[in-house]
Amino acid sequence: MEKENQQASCCSVSRASFTDAKTETSPVTNQKQQAIKFKDKMVLLDGGAFLMGTEDDDGFPADLEGPVRKEEVKPFYIDSHTVTNAEFKAFVDDTGYKTEAETYGWSFVFHLFLRKEQVIEERRVPGTPWWLAVDEAFWYQPEGPGSSIDERMDHPVIHVSWNDAVAFCDWAGKRLPTEKEWEYAARGGLVQKKYAWGDELHPNGEHYCNIWQGEFPTSNTKEDGYIGTAPAVSFPPNGYGLYNVSGNVWEWCADPFENDNTKQLKYPGNQIPRVMRGGSYLCHHSYCNRYRVAARSANTMDSSTGNLGFRCVADI
């Protein structure tokens, strides 16, 4: 596959790509803004100018990762780690909120996490058969009925759409980061480095992020210790004290996404693509190396998967 045409579908898949998907969705009701919740996990960043983007040979020009340009952000607070299952449960318990996956009745799950009886050929996504649309796969039962988050309360919440993330942010008195804010924070003060910790993927032979090892998409050797999500606080933090800005789960950003492909496509309803950053536990250098700090991808606002979460920011 030529690099310029390579899709991010190893790491993300949208409802629009699955022919059985509904096109309607329940509107998100904005919660009345309250005092900032979970503020003790937030880091205050000074903001300022930084060099955003990349022109490295291992980047994806079609994703508009470049050119490298000077950008500036104002001071802001950002979560040191993604929203966890425990935090999202507090939101649901307080508001009774139902995610869009629950409204649709299904979400996307990676094939290796499913029991044999759950693998229904008709529910595979054309072109990316490692993704299946699984009935009743929700944030609190990520692999469908019979699964649980009881032992994963400190892991990132998954199976949440962009709209779900915005609803949580409204309740928590926060918002989603802009793409500029996300990259500024993820770089951790480093200038034009490939990763959040430098230019080497495995400094001193150590793992600094949760990504795929082995042969994608059939065999994960778990050399980093995980086959799926890792706890939201795991692996060394970057220079600003942020955890897992590379790998683990993709993270929603506020911005609409545009690249060479989206300019040509139409999307149902108002489900325009939104930026997601950071890569996930499914990223692998043989197919998708989007765990680089400048890498970017997108999904539609109503889409949810087993490797997509979010972190929040707040204004000063």
C-alpha cells in the first residue's frame, strides 16, 4: 500500500463506513456548566509559541501534518491523563446520560477481543475486517455482554463519541482541547521531536507507550505489557507531566478535521469529521505509525470505538 493512500483504519473506523449504521442520532443536550470537576488531575501550562507539525519522511503528507509552522496558544489547564472509566461513571451516575453507542445499540470492537460466537461475518467492516460492529458494546461493557470494566476503572473510557466527550466536558466545567493546544501539551516542551519523549521509540530499550508489537492485526506479543488499553496513568509522563499522549487511546479534539480526502467526501447529517490525536494500542509501524506527536487522524462526531477516548482542558 502506498504511504500517501494509507488509511488510519487500523486505529479508527467510523459509523459511516459500516453499511448497517443508522444515520440519525440523538442530539446532545449541553449540561449547565458547573465548577471544574477532577481539577486535581490538571496541569497548568503557560502557553506561548511553538513549532507545530512535521515534514519528516515517516509522516503522512496527505493528513496535512505539515508544513512545520509557528503557532501560539494561551495559558490553559489540561488533564494529566485521559478521562477514566471511574470519572465517566461519576458523570453518568450524576446525570443519567446515555452514550451514542447506547442509542445506536452497538459500537466497534477489535476482533481479537471477541469470543467466537460474537464474530459475525456480516458485522465485519468492509476493507478493515479486524473491526466488527458489536451489539451492546458500550463504555461499561467494552467487548459486549459478559465483559466488564470492574478491573479497568483506572483505564481510559472508550466507546465514547465526540458528542459524548463534549457532554462530559460540559458537566465537568471543561472543554475539549483545540488541536493546537493538544500538540503544544503533548510535545512537553520539546522542539520538533518525533515522540513526546524524544526521537527514539525505545530509549535505553524501554517502552514509553502502549502500541502494537508483533504482526498486525493477528498477533500482539504484548512486549509493552498490554494487548488492549493500559491504565490512564502508565508509562513515563512527558515534560509537562502528561501521560499517554502517544498510544493507548486516540483522543478527541475540538476542531473539525480536513485533509486531502475529506475535501472530496460528504458525510451524513452533521457528522463531520473531528480531529483525534495520539494514536492507540493498535498503531504499528508496519501500517499506521500515528503515535508520533505530530500525527493526526479523524472520525465522525457520532462514531465510537474500543480505542478512542479523550482528555479535557479548562480556561484560566
